[in-house]
Amino acid sequence: MSQESSLALEKDLAPARIVGTAFVVVLLGHAVVDALAALVPATLGLLEVRVGMTAQQSAWLLGLGPLCSGLAQPICAVVSDRRNTRLLGVVGVALGALGIGTLGLAADVTSLALIYALGMIGIGMFHPVGATTIGYLRSHNRNTAVSLFFVAGMIGGVSGALLWPRVLSMPQGFRYLPLAILPAAALIVFMQRSFVQLAPAGNSSTHIPVTQAPRADWVMVGLLYIAACLRFCVNMALLYLYVRWVQGMVAAEHAGWSAEQVARFAAPLVGDLNAATLLGMAIGGLAAGFVVRVGRERWPMVWVPIAFAPVIAWLPYAPLKLGYVLALLAGVGFAAMIPVTIALAQRLLPHRANLASSLMMGGAWAVAMLGPRLAEFGVTRCGLSTTFLLTACGLILSGIVSLPLPNRKSRG
């Protein structure tokens, strides 16, 4: 091959290399930020003891994460759409690492909440940019691409759920927490370099007025949003219920233990339940992304949550080992359709892809702050088993809400 032909071939391959590198970097970014986000749910019992939180305060803290992350996402999405930039995604990774990596500095509930809020705002900022960039890089196979993005986050979440309780339950374990900033800092450098080499975030349709989108498409997006809110509320409620369920079993088996001893022993078990749930979310999301065809999303959105809801109601009656299996199946039930929902929303609103992504993730995630609070209220007023049953009913409702969705090909 001549030198000229070699140079021409290298030029032709350069865009593919750039796209491939950016694709991998975004997947790694999602894994890192979701590993950071897993810290508080997986170590809630330890944090309760560390700063002296009540059960009600811990429910509010757990809900603060999705609230801050959820509110940050649509704001970041609107700015990113209007400015045709991905910079806020990079800034989000930096803020997320800074906030979560310094949680050990909190001396009371207020400072813990403020630091956690900062971290979750940053984590929220990354998500719409990451999801839209993935869709842009694989626009010809968006369902699969968004599913891979979703699974990368679940892998990070599983890793965090397994790692954080074991590290932080060690004596002086919180001293190691700032080390989490180091891999995030390296990722930020690679992410910024990759984003600079891509075309601008927007396209020729970015500036189409929102009102020009067909009303039927907005109605569909509204239904998708309601279903997503219900699924995320179920997710957050389960994170709180796991803590109460496992600590109750540990306290019953070790009646003479102090609250701190119970929390330290239960934390890795709760982390394992969270990891099992995240693994189920990854399996379900990946399977749905490959199996569900474009324009045929309605029936899977209806029947998947309804079919898997009974495993949530069964959880409080199961032994812990079986509970891990049920937690995995619960993750499949409430999360399998999340990446399909995101991809469908992007296709319905191609001129506001960041906004569409943020509604299905952050916009719904903000409402999920109600999940832990409702779960705490249910445990206090109705008991643990009944609250698990009510949570299962919430998942069934998310399927019923999807019934009016038409089966048809969508734009994009």
C-alpha cells in the first residue's frame, strides 16, 4: 500500500476511532458516577450511627439523592441543548467525585446532607449528557446503545454496593473515602479530550421550537414519565426497606448487640442486596435493549413490571439467601424497560434529546425522593411486610399506566 493510500485510510478511520473512544469513555463515566452514587444507599446504617440520624432523617437523606440528581438533570439538559455542549457532563463527574469523596468530613446530619447534595447534583449533571451522547454515537442502533449505557451504570452501582460497606465498616474506614476522587480525576481528562473531538452536541433540528413537536408525542412522553416515576419510587423504597429488613433480622438474632454493632454487621448484607438488585437491573436492561423492537414497546412496558411485582411482596417472608435472588428479580422487574423508555423518548423528541433523556432519568428520579419517605411512613404505620406489598402494587401501577401507549413506529 502506498504512503498516500495509507494516509487516506488513516484519515477515513479517524472518525471511527474517535467515536469508539468516546463511546467507551462515556460508558466508563457512567460506571464511575453510579459507583459513587451507590455509597449512601449501601452504607445508610453506618451513616445513621456515625452522625446520629433517626430513621426518619435517614429516609429523608436517602430521598435527597434522587431529588438533587433529578432536579440537576433537566436544568443541565436545557443548557446543554441550547449551548450545544457536553461540558456540563464533565463538570458533573468532578462535582460528583468531590461530594461523595468528602462525605467522611461530615460531623452532623446537616453537613452530611449538604455534602451529599453537592455530589448528587454533579452525578445528575452527567446523566443526560452521557445518555444523549451514547444515542448520538450509535443513532442507528439506539436501543442497544442506551442499554449498554444503562448496564455500565449498573456495573458501577454493583461495584460500589459491594465495595463501600466493606471499606467503610472497617475501623477508620471513612479515611479511605477521598481516594475515590483519583479515578474520577483521570476519567475527567479523557472525557474532555474525547468530547472536544466530537461534532457539536446539537444538530440541525436542535433549535426547532418545542411547540412544533406533535401533541401525541408529548402525550406519549408524559405517560413514559409517569411510569418512570413509579419505577424509580419502587427502586428507592426498596433501598430503604432493605436496611430495615436486614437490621431487623440481625437484631433479632443478636439481641444483646448495640445499634452500632447491628449496623456494622448488617451493612455488607444490605450492600449485597443492593448489588443483587443492580445486577438484576443490568440483566433486564440489557435484555430489553436487544429484544424489544422499535415501535413495539407497549406490551413489554405493561407486562414486565406486572409479572415481576410478586417477588417484591414475597421478600420479607424469605430467608436472606433467597432474598438475594428475589432482589435480583425485583431489579429486572422495575428496571428492564428504563433504557427502552429513554431511547423512545429521544426518538419522540429528537430536537430536545437531552431534555427527553433528563425527563426519563432525572425528572423521574427527582420524584423518587418520595420512595424512601413513603417506605418509612409505611413501616411505621403498617409494618414491614405490608409496606413491601404496597411497593409491589406501585410497580404494578407502572405497568397499567403504560397501557395507553400505542404500538407504532416513532420518529428518529
